[in-house]
Amino acid sequence: MKIIGLVGSPHGPKGSTARLTRLVLEGAESRGAQTETVYLTGKNVLLCKACDTCHKKGKCPQDDEFEKIKDKILNADGVVIASPNYIFNVSAQMKAFMDRCCGVIHCLSFEGKYGASVVTSGGGDEKAVADYLNYFLIVTGIKPVGSVWATMGNITGETYPEDIRKAAFDLGEKLVLSWKDKVKDSDVEKRIDNFKERMRSLMLWRKQEWPYEYRYWKDHRGLE
Ligand SMILES: Cc1cc2nc3c(=O)[nH]c(=O)nc-3n(C[C@H](O)[C@H](O)[C@H](O)COP(=O)(O)O)c2cc1C
């Protein structure tokens, strides 16, 4: 299994979010996964300009690394998506990536992959951020298997406490095992199916304006 870790913190590999993500990836590696981590620093993925080109042509015209990162995910089997809590939500760096995935979301282009989410905060409120990250996974077609988070204000020293280390490692293992066994969680399946129906209607409504996406749905899902 190939897994991409996607870390949305300007602190990059040295940050708390990256260090917690690494523990998840170590759990996945212990079950045989190959992993690669991409750091969204705010420079490699620029803001969406709302030009609609992705809907019309399937690719973003901006000269940055978004398409390369998208291709890495398309070629992987799983994603670990990670963000610090910035004002009760994901970081702007992560949100920029999410907005650039508008075309991916219309096509649920990452369908069939498995995922997990990671959040760190200074003082708490991680669950809402993790739920949002998991919902993002769902609308791209990825099945989330769980989340792990840490409140840095409660942690002393350089390393994570044992309970958080274990939760992160276990999550990485669960991600690989879920993918291997093609686990189906009925709630996740229902949420993906419901979202797919919404996108199907959107494609029928916008078929003239967004030829790439309409063609994608015809080719992949037999849309008439
Ligand atoms: C712009 C900004 C907004 C933040 N907002 C919150 C917040 O609302 N709640 C919170 O508990 N921590 C907040 N924090 C703290 C970070 O979530 C925390 O330090 C996190 O662990 C940083 O992860 P990193 O080292 O991977 O960047 C904020 C930090 C920054 C820079």
C-alpha cells in the first residue's frame, strides 16, 4: 500500500502536526506500507482563483505544485491528512489545498482510497477540525478510518506521551488493514453515496459549462 501524508503547517517537518503524522505513518509502515509526506507550506499550493478551468479542462493553470501533489494522491492507495487547529478550523495552508480540490470533489476522483486525519492544537477543540478533515476526505471519495489528535499545551517534553503515540501508531495500522480487507463502514459508505448523488445532479445541470467533468462522469460512472 502506498500512503501520502499531507501536512498543512508552515512549521513543516519540525512541527507538532508533522511529528504526530510521522507516528501514524510509522504504524502504517509496520504493516508494510510505503509512505511519502508532502508539506503544504503556503508556497507550493497557491490560492484558488475561481477561474473554473479545472471544471472545464481537468487541470489547474496555476504554476505551482498542486497538480503534482494531486497526481501523487491519485497514484496512492491512502492519505493521512493533517492540520494544526487554526481558529477552530484547518490552517490556511490546508484550506488552500482543499479549495484547489474543487474539481476533484465534483468527480470524487480519489474514490476507493482510504484515509485518516491528524490534528494538533495549543489548547483543544481538535475534534471539530478532525471531523472537517474527514468530511473533506469523504467528498473526494476517500473512506476515513479514524483520527488522532494532541493538545500541545497539555504535553511537556519533546516527545508525545505513550497513549497518544499508541493511538497514532494504531491508526496507521488500521489504515493499512482497512485497505487490505476493503473494509466497508456503512456510515462512511452512505455519506459518500449521498454526496455522489449531489454531484451527479450537479454534472447534469452544468454539463455544457464543465465539459471535462461531464466527460469524467460519463467515462467513469456511465452518466447519460
Ligand atoms: C494562526 C494560528 C491560529 C491558532 N489557533 C488556535 C486555536 O484556535 N486553538 C488552539 O487550541 N490552538 C491554536 N493555535 C495553536 C496551534 O494549533 C498549535 O500550536 C499547533 O500544535 C501547531 O502545529 P504545528 O507545530 O504543526 O504548526 C493556533 C496557532 C496559529 C499560528
